[in-house]
Amino acid sequence: MNIYDIIIIGGGPAGLTAAVYALRANKSVLVMEKGTFGGQITSSPKVENIPGFSMVSGNEFADKLMEQAMSLGADIECLEALSVTDGDLKKVTTDEGDYYAKAVIIAAGTRHRLLNLPKEEDFIGNGISFCAVCDGAFYNGKTVAVIGGGNSALQEAILLSETCEKVYIVQNLDYFTGEEKLIEEIKTIPNITPITGAVVTSFLGDESLTGIRIQSSGGEETLALNGMFTAIGLIPELEAFSSLINVNSYGYADSSEDCTTNVDGIFVAGDCRSKRIRQVATAVSDGAVAALAAVDYIKTL
């Protein structure tokens, strides 16, 4: 049997931070990640809101976290967790067999909801972004579009309007679904152009995004762009665990700031947890809290 003190599902900032704290408490740790170690931040070439770094690429930050965890003795494996079973030892079933631990931290993160159009994944990081706070500085004085009409999309557009020359907001419905206060603010900003009742039909560009085509009742239109921000929602990566831990109506783990769940010995950290702010700083905080909570739990066994 592959037995650890703590298994961490997810190798993003929350998971890797949890590994560092658990290892410093002299616990054996396995971090498993089905995709890219470092998580979504690796798609950001320039990040300026991580404490201690005036500017760092997402890849560099992820590499430093990986190096730190591995130098402390973490086992790092490319594995997909298919389920977690409760018991005296928690069983994590993966695509390559079963692993066991005294405690499990689920830091599986979220994935951005995509438009599912050709070339979309090729342009992520090459003109398509998901976070104006992270990537907005790249488009200073340029033209961008925000796709979506909820609070997140409107807030992104307002933030981008402070530095971009022009900001389009493209919403598929005939109205915005965000708060009325944000909608009213949008109307007062001269370099924001709302476009409602329109859907994106294709992306333009070769190696990087140069524009989009949109379709509305008035016909097809081409928008020349330097960048595009997609804000149509997030999907928590908890499908494999939702039969074990409680999730809310949006699919996020029903857990507060203590990162505990309804199952003793199973903790959650990072963007997959129900929370208001999802940033690297809050993910790292969750990782520390979850790890120390797991260490305390193990002491009771």
C-alpha cells in the first residue's frame, strides 16, 4: 500500500503551499495533479499582485513553489484523482491505482468556462485572458473585449477601462445580469462600448488573437482587438468528490475559512472552496490553513 500522512489533490498554489506547511511539520506528503503543476497561474506571463514579487511570470512562480515542496521531500506525481473514500485511512483512487493517507486536502481548483470555439485554447495566454488584475497591464492603451454580462464581467471592464483605450463588453443576452450599480457605472464610462444580444462566433489571428467575429440580430460584425477577457463563469473541479463532501448550489466545497469539510480528515483549499475572492494570495492562505488543520487532525488519531 502507498500510505502517506497527507495526500494533496491539486498542484496549484493552494496545494503546493499546503505541501510546504505539512512537510515542515514533518509529515509525509504526496501531491497529485492531473494537469499542469502550478494551476491556472501558469497561463499568465506577467503577475504583479503576488506579495514579495514586483513582477513574476506564472510559470516562474509555479516552478519556485514546486522546487520548494520537492526540496522539503514532497512526492510529486502526475495522477488524476477519481474518488476519495472515507475510513481509518482515506483511500484516493487514481487513474494509476489506489493511495492511502491519514488526511486528504482537496485543492483541485477551478477551470474557466470556455466559449468552446476553434483556436480558443491556442489563444489562451496569447490574447485570451481571464483576469484583468493579472493581465490587464499588457493592454495599456489598447483595445480589448470582455465576454460576459455578470458582475465579474462588468468589474473586469471597469478595471480595464482605466488603462485601455477602448473596452467592448459582449453579452449574449439582451441585458446585463450584474448588479444595477455596476450597470449604471458602465454607462458613465466613455471608453466602454456595451454590445448585448450578440454571441462570439469565431476568433481571428494566427499566433495571437487579433479580433473576434460576433453575431447578433443585426448581422455579423468584426471587432479588431489586442486582447479578450472571458468572464462567463468558473467550474469547480469537484465532480469526483461531490458525493463525499458537501458542495453548494454552484458546485463549490461548502467550507468556511477553516478549510474543513463535513468529513473528518478531509480538507479543502483554494479556488474550489466557497469564497468571495479567488486570487493567488487567498489560495496560498487556504493552503497554509488546510495543512495546519490536517496536521492537528492527525495528532488526534
